[in-house]
Amino acid sequence: MPDAIAIQPFFHPPTGTWSYIASRGSDAVVIDPVLDYDAGDGRTGTTAADVLLAHLDSQGLRLHYVLETHAHADHLSAAAYLTSRTGAQVAIGAGIRAVQAHFANGFGLRVDDPAFVDAFDRLLKDGDVLDAGELRIEVIATPGHTPDGLSYRMGNNVFVGDTLFAPDVGTARCDFPGGSVEQLHNAIQRLHALPDDTVLWLCHDYPPAGRAPRAWIPVAESRRDNTMAAARIAADAFHAARRARDATLSPPALLRPALQVNLRGGRLPAQDRR
């Protein structure tokens, strides 16, 4: 009988981000790794990423891929740091080209600049399958929060990025460039149609006082209890509630530094390297 899929979550309190190492046998992938960032002085750090490397080393795991669920606007990606030390490849949704195109001028780049074109090793679309040794990874397109949104299915586990949060928090926002309330609702319906015991692994949690951060929820609980997207909530009600909520939200605190790095596959702009 093949080994079961092992999943190790790692929480990054400053950004409320969950990163994961999923493995089977000696083969592994990392999902949504975080590069530490001090907004006060603009310096980056690798403490969180080094914890992932230490786990890979202690368990004798070979890293095949760093999988990004989307271009994050609330934390910096450690993808480039991890690949520089492991030789792994970085994969993201093909919709990243639309996100890069929107922000290129603001960062003084052309869409065809090598910093964008060569940022990722694999651009993935719905239905693609990645083989990482003993791991088989199915790609599910889940746009809405961003055009490049993907979820990754491995057996009974799905890594959903920002599409869904814990039931008492709700769902991702849709007011970023290329975001779509309608697409997000469709993506959530697709995830909620999975078997009840499918485990949804979250990219973020922002727990209310008194609750510990949650890394995962079963589909049945999300479908029943999500405060914004439970099955009982009609599509038009979701659309209205999401748009009303988004109208009250400020831009993420790390929006500019995060996108400068993340649209380059986790690489720092040359003038900002330290």
C-alpha cells in the first residue's frame, strides 16, 4: 500500500499566513511559503522559510515544487529562496500574466521584461496534473480573488489559497484588479461540491479573540457554516454581501512590497536586495 499523504502546516503570525509541506514517501512540495519582511526598515528575512528547509532536511524529503495559490498581496513569497537552496521549480496559475500586465507600469517594467517572463517555471491551468515523485497534484482553477487563483488537490486534501477562510471569517475579497465576485462564487461552489470529508487547507486565518488559528476545515463544515458562502446563501445575496464588505476594506499593508516580489516569483527587485 502506498504511503499516505503527510501534511505539515506552518503558521506565520505577522501575516496570518499558513504555509504547508505536503509529502508522500520522500517526495514533497511546499505551498505558499513566506519571506519575513520588516516594513519599518524594508528588510527581508528567512526565518520562516528556514523552518521549512529544516523540516525537509529532518524528514529526508526531496522538494519538487513550490506551489503558489496566487500572487499574494499580503505577504512576500519565499519561493525563490527555497528554490535557490533545493533546485525545486515554482508553479503558479497562468492568470499571473494578467496580474503582471496590470502592475507592470507601476513597477517600471514591461510585460515582456525577463523579471516577469522568467519568474515562474510552470504556469498552470485548470485540469493540469503535476507529478512530484509519489505525489500526484490536480490543478483546480479558483479565480475570483485574483485572476491567477488555483487550488491544488492531493488525494482527499485541497489547498484553496484565499478562496475560502474559516467559516467564521468568510471568503476572500474581490476588489483587486481582475477580481470577480461572480468567479469567486463559482469557485466556492466548485469546492463545496467536493465530498463532505474532503479537507480544505487554508492560506490564511484571522481568528477572532479566543480562537486559535485554524489550518483546515472539512468541506461539509464550510458548506454548512461559512458566514458568507454557506449553501443556504443564494448567489445574489453573496454578491451583494461581498461587494458591500469589499467597499469597506483598506488595501493590504504590504501590497506594494509583496507584489514587487511576488510577481517576480519571490525575487527581490535588484535595487532593494540586502
